Amino acid sequence: MNKKIILTIVSVVYLIILLIGAFAANLGSTPDSVPGFDKGLHFIGFFILTLLLIFTFKNYTGKRVYLKSLVIAIIVGIIIEVAQLFIPARTFSWYDLAADLGGIFLGMVLAWTFSKL
């Protein structure tokens, strides 16, 4: 298998896992006693998503890689938060969205910085 196909598969599988985690009911497995644990998961989840999108798009086209990755990651974050308004036991949170954006931003900055080295 070539690199494009592998990166695409990994990105799609990761996105599916991220969506399942976002839409799953809170079954008490998240340690609520740890402050910020949920926001940390959002941050890390979208950091990884952003890096995967950048690496995948770089293998298909060198044009507007960062813009495409940014737009898709932000749209995914917004869709997840808005959809949670309609899922029992889930809630919309501006703080979750802010954590998503923080992970996206760090992923973009690190990927761009390391690409310049």
C-alpha cells in the first residue's frame, strides 16, 4: 500500500473513533474528579486530527494544505458540539469547542514550524 492510502485510512478511522467518543453517552468512565480531563481529551483529540489531516493532504496536494486542514477540523468540532444538543446525556459546551480550537491551533503551528526546519 502506498503512503496516500495508508494516511487516508488512518485519518478516516481516527475521525470515526473521535466521533464515536464524542457521541457516546457518558458511562461514568471519565474521571470527573480530575479537573480539565474532558477539555484535555478535546485538545489532544483535535491536535491529532489536525496533524493527520495535514499529513494526508500534503500527500495528495501541496496546495492550501493548512487551510483545508483548518477548515475541516473546525467544522468537525462545530458539528460535534451542535449535534450533542440533540443527544441525551450530552451537552453543548463552548469550553469544549475552545479546547478543540486550542488543539487545532497547536497542531497547525507545530506542523508548520517543523515543515520549515
